[in-house]
Amino acid sequence: MNILQALFFPPEQPGGVSSMVPYIRERFRKIGWEMELFSLPKRIRNKGHDDIAFETFDWRPYEGHAVVDKYVQTFKDYIWWTKLRLTGQKYDLIHAHHPIAALAMKRVFPDTPVVMTVHSSFEKELILNGRIPADGPEHRFLTSIYGELERHADLLMTVSHSFASYLGQYMRHPERIKVIPNGYDEKRFKPISHDNAVAQLITVCRLVPAKGLDILLAACAELRKRNRPFVLHIIGDGPIREDLERMAKQLGIYDDTIFYGYMLHPEELMPFFDVFVLPSRAEAFGSVFAEAALCLLALVGTDVGGISEQIDHGVNGLLVPPENPTALADALETVIADPHFRYEMARAAWNKAKKTYSLNRVIGELKQIYVSFGGSTAAAEPAADPAEG
């Protein structure tokens, strides 16, 4: 089969999609499938001029709001770029990983099956980051897009059951959403035996309010009050970095906290630490938890979205309520004070991640889906990469 993987961001951008899709392409190409990655370069701005109309709702009442106008213009730009770069190309199937990519591809290739994986909720992120109000016009516009996707995509998929339930609120047939949790190439993750005298905590994320790092810093300040030594490593960058650094100084934990900024391959550093912690306020899946588990780290996260599907509380990690620094401090104190318990949870998390979040599983499930849309079963016969054995 000849398949196009249609992304929004270029594959070198951080995030769950970028940490998975290029490896999916590599595996499929090893077994003889043609697979191409396509995305919208950041330099493409205000090039598209197609008239935009949606079949399931009228977007004009939302016009004039910055988020809506930018979204529609980006949709136009994606259509323009697709026509410029892909006119004359033929694909057996297009797998889109962003709503704009899916809708643009269906416009340019109306006769080609388009399957779509919804990886996250843009509107929830904007609300949690304080950029749009809940139930405001931007929110209503962005959730209306899900109905448009349902109308045009040949199959809708997402990454967790909790997020499928969220999407289902905006669709006529929520039962048709297929859940395929993310998967990761185990060869990228190499646990390293180590014995840190002081517990090393690590978090990896974009520095935005939705990730709850203000709660993490408050919890770490509580740990310091309890005389529990730690070092907190924060990998990532974003608009609130200066605010977080200022908060760490005000709380008296700046000397215990290291801000690294953006790092392309944090999995190369993670195995040297002890505990991965991220108190997100919402998370469709939380790819970095699976990645941390494959690095043999103990997991501490909030009981939200896909995080709670990855962590079995007390077995392979600890779950705490969101917006609760004291509960988070209690959980961190537990894993800091008991290295044996910490290791047993890390081992359980590693075992679950290898079984449930392996790239081999994703490849197998995607093969079945791709073949069901017209690919030959013969093309799917070499089911395993020789290196997988």
C-alpha cells in the first residue's frame, strides 16, 4: 500500500505524535509498504485563499475571534500547501493526525479513504491555559469541528477510552470511535542501573498552565518543609517558564530545581532519574508517562484522562487528584522515602508499558485497519520486522 501520514506539525516538533509516527513509517517501510510523512511548515502563513464552508455547521457567526480566524486561515494554508506539493500524487489511504490535516486532505483527495486519529483537545488546552473562555464562541467552534470530522473521515480513532468519551459528546455515533493507545519503539528506551543519594524527580512537558507545574512546585516546597531532600528536573519550554522560575525562587526551591529548556530526545536523560511526575489538569493520553515507564521510572500523575488509564494506583504508579499540592507532596514523599516500593512500581510500569504500549501492537492494529480500506492482504503478510524478534 501507498499511505500518506498527514501531520500538522513537522515531525521534529515535541509531542506524542512526533515520538511515534516517524517510527511507524520506519517499521512499515521495512516490510515493503510505501509511507510518506506530510506536514505544514511553520513558514507557510496566509497563503491559502479558498472559500471555507463546513457541512455540519456554519462557522461565520464565530468569525472575528482570533482563535477562530487563525484556525480557518491555517486550514486554508494547509489546503494550499497540499495542492502545491501533492497534486498528481495517488495514495491508497491517508492517515491524518490533526483535524485540519484530515479535512484538508479530504478536500484535495475526495476519493481517497481518510482515517483520522484525534490525539488531543485543542479547545481544552486553550481553556486551561487561559486563552479562551469555556462555552465561549471559540470553544463552540472548535468542538463543532468534531462533527465535521465525523461527517468526512472514513474512520475516527483516538488514544484513550476517556478521550473517546469526551469526543463522543460532539458526535452522532460515538460508538464508532476506535481506541488505539499510542505505542513506542522500545529500542529508544534504555533503563540504566543507578543509585542516587538524593531522589531525582523529573518532568517533561511544554511549560503551559494545563500541565500543572505550579502545583508541582508547590508540592516540592512542601517536601522541603518536611525535610525530604530532592532535585527536580524540568525539561521543556513554553510561555510560563519565567513565571515558574520566579515561583521556584519565591518558594525557596530554586536551588533544588533545574530548568533545562527544550530537549529533542529527553528519553536519553530520563533513565538516570528516579521518579517521573506530571500533575496535568487534563491529558488525552499522556505519552510521556509511557516513555518514562519504559525508562524504568516510578510514575506519579493526576487522576485525569489517559493518565489514569496508564497508572494502576499503588501498582505501577501513584495517582493524585488535580489541583492538590498536598496530595501530590504526600505521593512524592511516599516514593522518595521507600526506594524498594519505588522500584517495584517502576518495574510494574515498565512491564505494562512493554506489553500495552509497544510499537509492535500499534503496527498490528494499524495494519488491520489499513488493509480493511482496500490494501491487499498479501502486502500485509510480512507481519514482523526481522529486528523485532
